[in-house]
Amino acid sequence: MTASMGVAMLVHTALGRAEQVARHWAAADVPVVIHVDRNVPKKTYDGFVAALADVPNVLFSKRYRCEWGTWGIVAASQATSELMLASFPDVRHVYLASGSCLPLRPVHELIDYLAERPRTDFIESATTADVPWTVGGLDEERFTMHFPFSWKRHRYLFDKTVSIQRAIKLKRRMPHGLVPHMGSQWWCLTRQTLSAVLQDPERPKYDRYFRHVWIPDESYFQTLSRLYSTNVESRSLTLSKFDFQGKPHIFYDDHLQLLRRSDCFVARKIWPYADRLYEAFLTDAAGAMKKTEPNPGKIDRIFAKAVERRTRGRSGLYMQSRFPNEDWENGVTAAEYSMFQGFSELFENFEPWLHNATGARVHGHLFAPDRVHFAEGQTTLNGALSDNAIQRDYNPETFLTNLIWNTRGERQCFQFGPHDTQEINWRIAKDPNAQISVITGAWAVPLFRSNMDFTDIRRIAATLQKIESEHMDVLRSPYTKSRVRIWSMADFIEAPMEPLQGILDEIGQARIRRLSEAPKMVDLHGFGQFLQNLKNQGMHPYLMGDFPVERGPVSSTDVPRKPYLVK
Amino acid sequence: MGAIQSYRLRLQRQRWRARAFRKRRELKCVVDRTDQIRADDILLFCTQRNEKIRLSYFLDYYRKQGVNHFFFVDNDSDDGALDYLRNQPDVSLWSTRSSYRRSRFGVDWLNWLQRKYAHGHWTLTVDPDEFLVYPFCDTRPLRALTDWLDASSIKSFSAMLLDMYPKGRLDEQPYHSGEDPIEIASWFDSGNYTMARNHAFTNLWIQGGPRARVFFEGEPAKAPALNKVPLVKWDRKYVYVSSTHMLLPRGLNQVYDEWGGEKASGVLLHAKFLDTFGAKAAEELERGQHYAGSVEYKAYAEQVKDNPQLWCKWSEKYINWRQLEILGLMSKGNWA
């Protein structure tokens, strides 16, 4: 008397493990029919057969040559199924498994589970239009083209024949009445459905057709079972995850707990040297009967994350195995940050004020020519980033991306200006994570308050104005992806609270809901006259906007201290 | 890739191969146990000079990871390393008294041995102070990684050099044979690495870390390269061009993804900065056998008198590979 379930097992490597698993099935009276790939040398095959000679209810089918993506695997499945149905009349369900499949739950749980569902066919089968997991872009086309060359061995010819067929629109016709379906190649079918497929009078015609379909093992039974089955449950009982190249993920010893908690019946693919997995699952005592449904959610998530990591990666990370081409970064930097230009010139206490108002880390001029002005005067920052200007300027882009990556989880703000090294401008302008606020012309304030000769001031002012003007052209270019706000100095000091409130809102982690205190603006008394003097010397300062000569005292002394309210 | 450039690289590869062939005469076989090697064994290649104190832990570390056979080239040691290695059951040993510099820092010697013995094997090429860390190395042996790389049709695996250093003076805590050097030199820089593409060989050029920060503060361009590709499914046509930084054919250097994804990669923990470094630096400075006129040792010698501290407030203490992967120094890629 054999169990009501049989296992058809396809084997090509790690025969020792296959033998262990076959014994495990057979020990629970489950008959096993094994197909060994024709590519396995005869001597190895004979040894394998001899090793299983003492086990009852294990048979070996006719051998076919199985190459990935070709008909051989279907032929092998047919042969093992036929032998199974003919030799073991008690068998009601046939479970197709590979040599690297491992049963995770006691075998009788699977037998009972199937016995409770005597008419159900477990086969993942979806129409081609609805399946996202095809590799190489061939979904519909795998049914309508000819594939005379091997994808593994003759990739060039394979690709060539595909493109030629696309060009001349050569199409094969599908046998009448078939709707192409695809799904996992590991199924569990009832005797009724399986025998209907195998004994169909049209089978030679179908076989002839599928023989030249690409990867027929994912479509032959999936398509034909739809013709006969009364009750298709479109999922595989075998836990089998595929990565972005279409090859199965492999399970190792450290997946033990994960697999235990998955409540799946069978998992693939197991690394042949995963001793702990084989030991644990093949010697599991028949524990308390669990009636639970398989629940591979956690494993699904882990493998989905792995694929995501391989295809999208971590934004803003540049490292030895992730170095995206420009504009393919999927995020130039790791997090949002703010760059301020002109604010610390115009306000005496801007940096501490901003830190108090937002809790962000506020650096000085990171790109200053003398050294990197980190917040709180530190000489190194997270990740042992040095404040040495030569080191920074050796690769300023990496400096910035490193800084933002190293301080993930903490908002970074820094000052910038026309004094600083300008090499980084385009990188920041094209970074959607950057929020740039500029008060143009504010660089003139320190000059105005300095004690330099006027000829020097005039020369420096001309240089700074030119640099800032070029920077503004970058920020206003259509390629800019960052969030940019530019005010002329005259506009800004007219009503400073509103832009400041906007900036705080944007940083978004403001400690105070409404801005009650503005930072202290420097004394601009006489600034209008200063600009006029520059003009008189023939240097035309235009970035500040229009400052009347007598304007200074009005705007500087009387910064509103009262709460700023917006109704 | 232009046809002309590709042809030039081919010529260059042939030249390195010819050079390795010529340099084979400098090698004298001491022990040849290569008949023990089975078809799917993982091999390790290493050049060393006077590193006996490190060898016992080094061999243990890699044996535990699953390296099956070691190839050593001994460059004129006088500390007993030769005899020590000769008696190891899984070591094949060659010795030479020729110039390390003129063999391009051992590359020619190893290229020859690899060409002769490593064809078709996964091959790890490391120095005695480099310790490979790869994803899941605490739970999966090296063979799990190489099997996975095989299944994914990947031929080379990168592992960036991560300089490890102690807290305090380098000579504060003496290292004894058999100890884990990472227990002493357990700190590293986590996020100050610069990288750029080297278009001729398609490899990345990574610099930074404590050596750039302290020894090459004023001239970062001279700081040593940290990009390495130490694990390769070897073919007799391959050659290492410059240390294990780059290979030819250059497709093997393509260990990084260019479209935003992450490929799997590891880290070579570099336990160079122990108390032994001072003596080593003095000796190497005298011999002048190291890269770029031993510039690194000169830079060190200049600073050694000012009590060099590599450690800083933001140094990270090494825990395990998961820490390195979170910090973004290595990646699991799509291995899960």
C-alpha cells in the first residue's frame, strides 16, 4: 500500500542529496520516480541507482538530456509522470520536485493536505499578459518564435534569430484551442488532470509545438492543464524564489529559522552543502499536526529586498560595487539638505539661530578655501571626514555625497558663497535633494564692514559678483533639479520673515510652529552709500537689487521683534 | 570600446604574460604539494617576506573559510617563515631572492604560478595582512559564495582594502603570533573614501581612509589605491596588472553596477598597522622595494617621531560584516 501522493523527481547534480531526499519520501510510503539528466555520466548514474536499490517504491525513468530552457525537462516530467501513474495505482496527486528540493514539513502533513483537496491541481499558471517575471523581454514571443539555438551556449545566435524574426515578423501559429499560460515549473497535479494531458489524442501535435517554445517547462503543463482541470489553484506548493536574472535563490544554513516559520511544504533550491538544513528537516519528528497554510511572506520580503538592492541600490551611496553613471544615481545624495548663500553675511547669528529653530546640524562654509568649516568647529566629521581643504578639493563631489551619506538621519545645512570653491555647483544644482536659498549680493556686506582699501574692495567685489552671477545662471538653468529660491538682497530685507518662515517650513522639522524671532541682521547703515561709491568707481553692483543711497538705517535697526502671524 | 584600444590592451596582457613567463626562472620550488589539489578546490596565492609572526593566524583564518590549498612565494625571509611554511600540509612553497620591485611587487611571480596551477579554480590573492570579509561570512563558507558566483555567471569579486588601526599609539599593544590582529587594530574610517573611474581599465580607483587622512593629508593624489579584486575564477589567459587592483581582460574589473544597483562585494580588513609596522617601515625604507619609491613608508617615517595617531573621534570600531554593509563599505548585492 503506497500513499495517495507520488513524487516525480528531476535530478542532475548533487546526487547524494537527491538520494537522501528520496529516502525521506519513501520512508513515508510515498513512491518516487526519479529522472536523472542524460548528461550525468553512466558510471555515476549506475552508482546512484545501486545506492537506492534497497529502497522500495523508487523507480527510475528513461533519461533525457536536460538543458535549461529546452524541451528535455518537459520530456523528463512526462516520462516520470507516466511511469508513476502506470506503476502506482493508489497515487492521486503527483508532485513534481527537483533533486535540490527539500521537504520542510513532515511528509504526512503534505499527504493529508492533498487528501483534503482531492480534486485540486496546484499549478501556478497565468496568462502571458499578466506575468511580470519574464527574463530577456520574451513573454508573448516565447510562444510565437522559433528557438533553434541554445541561450546558454550560443547566446549570440539566439539573440540574432530573435531579432531577425522580429524584423520579418515571422510568427508561429499556436495549436487551436490553446491559451498560453506560464508559471513555476514545480507543480502538483491530480491523476485525472495529468492523465488527461498525457493521454490526449492531440498530444503529438501539442508536443511538436512546445518542443520549439522557449522554456517550455514553464508553459507546457501550465497551458494544457487549463484544458482539463476542473479546479486549478494557481500557486506552487514549492517555495521557490527567483532573482532578477531568473535564476532561483538558494537557501543556506542561516535560513533555517526562516524556513521553519514559512510553513511551506517543500523549498528549493537548497545549497548541497547546507548540512544543517538537511539534518534539521529530514530528521524532524512527526510533530503536532499543523493545519496551517503555507506562509512564505517573510522569505518573500527578504528576497524581494535582495532584488531591489541589486537593481535600485541605496540612494546616495557610492562604493566599490555601486558607482552609478551620472543621472542614473536614483538619488544623487542620500538625504535632503539645505544650502544657504548670503544668510550668514546678512545675519550676525544665522547659524546658531537656524540650529535652534530646526534642530538641524548647521555647518559654516563647507567649501571655504582655507578649510572645511564643520559645525561646532570640529576637525573631523562622521565617517572620519577630514576638514582639510586639499583633501576636499581632490574630489569635492565625493566629499559632498560622503557627508550626506555619513550623516543619514540628521538634517544637514551649510553656508555657501562666491568665496568658496565653485566646482560643486552643477552637482548640487542637479540634485533633487538640495534645497538652495540665495540672497544675491549679500557677499558685499562683509566688504562694506571691512577695513580694506577701497581699490581692493572694488576689485574683490567685481570678482565675487562675476562668480555669483555665473552660479545663478547654473541655478536658473533648465537642467537644475534642486529646489532653488533666489532673492535679491534689497527684496529680502524688505520683508525677511516670510522667506525665513518658508525655509523653516521646508526643512520641516521646525521646533517652533511659528517664527517669533528673526535672526539679528547686521547694521546696514550706510550700505546704500557704499554701493553708490562702487558705482562711482565704475563697478556696477547689480546683484543686490536697488538700494537707495539713504536707505540703510530704515531697514537695519528695526528688525521686527514681535511675533509673526499669518492669518 | 574601440577596436584599436581593445587590441592595445590585448598586447599589454600578452606582455604581462610574457614577463611572468620570464620571471618564472627567479622562483625556486621548495615544496610542491600541488598534486593534492582537486578539481573544485579554492586556492590562495600570497607573497610574503619576514611575516612569520602573522602566518599562523593567517593560515587558520583562511582554512576556516574553506581555502583548500595555499601557494606562497617567499621573498628572502630570514625570520624562519620559510621553514614554518614548508611544514604546513596544505602549502606549496616557492622561494626567491630576486628583487620584489622588479617583479612588480610580486605580481609577475604570482601571475606565473596562477597561470600554471589556478586555471579553472576560484583563486584568492591576498597579502599576509589582508583578511577577507564577504557577505554572510559568519554563517556561510567561501564555497557558498563561489558556488553562487558560478551560478550567477560572475567571474570576479571585489573586496575593498579597509585599513584597520588601533586606538592610541601603534606600538602600544604588541602583537603575538597566533592572535587575531583585528582584536588590536579594530578601528577604521567609515566614510571618507573618494572614487573615480579609470576608463582605460574600467576599474574604480578608490582612495581615502586613515592613510590619506594622516600620511597624505597634503597630497591626496598620492594616497594608496584601495580598490581590489582578490577573488577570481581564474583562467590561464588572465593577468593581474598592478597588485590586485586591476586585471586584464578588463571585463574582470567591472565589479560595480553603473545603473544604480549594487553588486555583491566584500572587504579586505588590512591589519598593517600593528606594533610591527615601525620596524617594517624602517627595513622597507632601507630596501626601497615598495611601490612608488616606498613613498608610503617615507611619509610614515617622517611622522613617526610625532607620535602618530590614526585614531580619531569619528573612527568606527569593527563588529562584523553586517556593520560594514550598513555603513555602505560592502554589499550583499542580490545574494540573500
